[in-house]
Amino acid sequence: MSASKFYVESNSASRFHNLKRYYKVNKEYSICVHDDFSWFPDISVEVARHTPIDDSVPRSNYYEKIKRVSEEEFNEYFNGNYTALQEVNIQGGDYFLERSDNDDVFIFHVFFEKPSKHFRIYCGQTIGGSEFSLMRENTISTRPMTKKRGLHITEEVFCLAYKIVLEFLYSGSAMPGSQDKAFQAIKGLLAPNSKPMEVVVTQESYYKKARGLMLQRKDEIKARLVEMDDKPSKRGELRAEMRAIDYCVSILDKYH
């Protein structure tokens, strides 16, 4: 892997004049975090597949000021954002999903009213690579539009998607190799033939219910692979779903 470069960008044209973005870039992946993680925690990553990422550090211009920083300074802000996104309560909200027609982009939302908070999960995949992000903002101004164009989903699906992406964002140099697994895990949560998860009250019952349903689905796939002579493409799809289930269960067990 190429050596990483670290820099901070401030944009005077933004309505958030004091907001700065810290970057870690190399030819395999790029990570961006905000400096004000107590108010607006945000982590976004771009991961390459075949074509390397442009890891050159931009030049400053009239609107954007660029400054090189140390790895230690970047890590300070990355860890601050990660902790802010990890130590949150995302239960008891209003949950929505937006998805592209060809299922290469999934955007999850949850809105809370008192106090106003909005969490967003972005998962996108192209031939060139993947994009994942988690963010929180202290406003629900986008809820009417999201409600209009999105679909309601269960709390359990959102919480599991959140944990999968949170785990992925921390994996660093492992992201290029695990990007497809993470995306398939997200996609597997929304498979048309997956069983809907019932709304449960406690974290312990959520854990048991979610884990049980996923393992039940895995057993169903195993039985089908043995009993039915599906087309090779279908069998490959089913095996991919099994791998996604294993990944989901591993994330549940890690955070239980």
C-alpha cells in the first residue's frame, strides 16, 4: 500500500465557515472527518477497487485553504468522530430507507424530535470502488423530503446497518479487501425474501431476535443448496448471502 498523506481543508465559501475537514489519503482509500465532532460528527470513506485513488494533496486557492498535518493530528479527529458516532442511542426514532433502482446505493435515515437529531448511513458501490459514510446533524429539516421519497424500515434493520458500517469505517487498511463483503451484508438485510424483524423493546431481545432470524435464513439457504439444482448464478447469489449473514452475525456478537 502506498504511504498515506494527511491534510486539513477549510472552505471560506461554505455556510459553515469555521468547519474544517481532515483527510487521510492513499492510492487504496481516502477518509474524511470533520473537526467539530461534538456538533456534527461525520466519517466518509472512498475505497478503490481497480483504479487507484488520486492521492495528491490539493493546492490552496481563494476559497479552499489546504495545510499538511501529521498522522497524530488526523487520528485525534478521526477518533473523536468515531467515538461520537459509536456512543449514541439510535433506538426509538423514525426510520427510512432510500435505495437506487439497481440497488447500488442505499441511504438509511433515522430522525428524532426531542432533541432534533438526524443520523444518515450512506452505502454506494460502483465498478471502480465503494463509498461508505456515517453522519449526525442536529436538525430534522430533511425529514419531509426523505419521508416522501423513502420507505419506512424497522429499527432493527437500521441498527444492524449502522453497526456494520461503523465496524467497516474502523477497519482502515482492510477496507479494500472487505468492501464487497460489507456492501453485500447491507444488501442482504434488505433482500426481498428475508424475513422482517419484529419490533422488540430491549437490546438483549433485539440481539437474540436478529441473530436467530439471520441464522434461520442461513439454514434455509443451506437446505436449498443441497435440495435444489439452481442455476450457477443463483447458487452464487445464495452463497454470497450466506457470507453476508456470517458478517452480520460477527458484528452483532462483537458489540453484544
